[in-house]
Amino acid sequence: MADFILDGRTKVKTFKAEFKANFGATLRVYTNIACEGEQANDEATLASIRAEGYSGGEFSVKGNMKVSSFEKKVAELYGIGVQVANADDTEFADDAATLMGAATTASAESGHGHIIETPAAADATPKVEASAAELASARVRVYGKAQNRTALGIVHAYMVMYPQATLEDLRKAFPNAINPDKGSDEIFIYAEEKGATGNWNNYFKGEDELLTTGDGHKVAFVMMWTKPNFERIVSHAKQYGILVADFEKADGGAKKGGFRLEYLNGYVPPVPGKKKSLLWLWILIILLLVGIIAFFALRKPQVVEVEKVVEVEKIVEVEKLVYVDRIEEIEKNFNTAKFEKGKTELSEDAKFVLHDLAKEMQKFPEVKLRIVGHTSAEGDPAFNQKLSQARAQAAVDFIVSRGVDANRLEAEGKGSSELIDMNNPEANRRTEFIILD
């Protein structure tokens, strides 16, 4: 039975040539597990393209190995992606086939093999059309530029819609049966189980890729999605009102290998608040105070006016404290939603937070705000001044568009005139919400 030895000194072109000579099948080699972007340089060695955190080492490639097992083994050792294709490189091999049989087994009907797209259509995804009823009830559309990243976008959309979901909820919502090719691995795992540095195989591990569950845990999502499995998760997501756009429609809307979310049919996602329970507590206290006022108003009419004035002042003060506390929380969340460098357009995360602020201002119509923008000391001071003013005004305009009277809002830009940490430019790029008397 044909086989050969692979190690870090093997060049990419040698790897592909020996694979062809031994098994008759062709091989594609990429510099990332997701098999995204251009293929690896033929002159590079496997050690030189090995991803950080992966051990590398020697590996015996045997003809009786299954295609899926071979691709997974290379990913686990070197942190790179390989794809086995038939002899003329026109169809990917059946994942269940052995390497010896890969040259002639490619069955789209079986749900394992799939046609290799031409370069002009390399980013096209299989269309999983939505019905008219599904479009009418949809809440989120995911735009992506790669199957793996779009699958990640789907589960991020689910967490936006259900921010209190736990790891158990995620596993119930997206069961392992959707992606049977991943072997014994779970689709979702606790990130902390694999170490704080995130050096583990086959999972998205970037800080902006991890999911944050309702109980505060960080969860990693599996990154290995073949075409049939991708089609399954796209179809499965429809039951939650999540649709996926065709890749060709994502131009200008999602960075290569990334994703973005669009909210449909007037849907506004919930904005989780850590102090929600405290807000309800204050409401109960206020209601209790009102009840006490009513009780004494009936029992002691001769002092009604004095007691009523005193108690109402307390109620107003409590409401003000609650409002101030909520504004501070919103300001903190807004500061984490960064503007792109040198730009004033609000991000989707910023819009979520400002939508919540608009609702708070509608509850307290007597309150006015000044939104103050600050920048770091980097760059031209005059440009920074204009940039901070424009960003503050963008926030004001968004709140006004949500029904808040423009007379209740002011925008002010201070550029880099009020730095809070000379050694940390990031801390100086901030926004402040000032409550006006």
C-alpha cells in the first residue's frame, strides 16, 4: 500500500507531487485551516508556513486513511489547510473515501464531494433560497466572504438575538449533527478549557471571534465547515429568522474572510444590561414610596402637603440616580464600539448602544445631554478636533432620528485637548455623556 513520510522540511511542491505520485489525486495546500485566500507558495516548507502554537512534526501519510482524517491530521499538526481533489483537480474528493480511492471518488449526490469552483466564482456559496414567508419573518441577514466565517456569523447573529443564551442553549440550538465531519469534537466549547492563550486546533479563537454567553463565559466555535455542512447550518438557521446572503452580494459589505449582520423587517436586537435587575429594584422602591405617600395622605390630611413634597423630592432623586447610573453604563458600552480610524460613521455596535440611550431619554423627557468626543494625541490636532466634533454630532443625529428632541442634545468635540493617559492612546479615544442641569 502506497505511503510516504511528511515532516516540516518538506516543501509544498514536494508534498503535492508525492501525494499525486502515490495516490493519483491532486492536493491543494493553504496557509490557514479555513482554506481561505491564495494557496501556499510551492517553494515554502511546511515548517515555514506552520501556524503559531502548532507543534508540526513527522507524519506518515498512508493510502488507507480517509480523506477527512488526513485533512484533519495536517490541520492539527501544522495549523494549515489541505483539500484533496480528484485526478484532474475538478472535484473535491469524497470525505469518506480513502486516499488511494480519492482520485476517482467525488460524489456531490452523497453529500460529501463537491464541485471545485472556477477562480472567477471562488467566493460563491451554494444558494439556499429563502421562501417569501421566511423573508417576511426574517430578523437578521448574514453577509460573509467565506463558508467558515459565514457560519461563525450565523452563531454570532443568534447570540445577538438571544444574549442570555448559555453554552447548553447554543448546543441545543445548533446540535453536533449539523456538522458530522468534525469527528468527536463539539461545535461549541468553553474557551477557558483550552487555555487563556487560545492555542488550540480547529476552533475560532480570536477575541472578536469568541462568543460571550449570558452567564459570562467565552465560547469558541468550530471552524471546519465543508460545503454540505455549511448548507445544513444555513438551512437550520432559518428557524431563528437568520438568513444568509449569497457571497457575491457581500461585496463592500463584509471584509474578506469576515462577516457582517443586517437587521431586517424593522427588527431591533435586545441590548443586554448588567444592571437590569437593579433597575427593577429601584422601580419597586419607588412604588413602595408612592404607596407610603398615599397611606399618610389619607391618614393625616393636615400634613399632606408637607409630606407629599418631601416624598416626591425623594422619588425624583431616586429616578435621577437610576438614570445617571444607566447613562454611565451606556457610555462605557459606547466607548467599546470603536470608530474606524479617521472616520465618523457609527458602527453597528455603536448604533445598538445609542438606540438604548434614546429609549432612556424618552423615559426621562426632562433630562438633557451633552455628548463630548475626545481623541488621542496622534495626528494633526486640527484634524483631531474636527474628527471628535463630527463623531459627537453623528451620535446626536442618530439619537434625534430615534425620536428625541434635538433641543435636548448638544455635541462638542475636544480633540486631544483633554488627555487622561499620555502612555495609552486607546484610553484617550473616548466619548463622554454629560447630564445638563
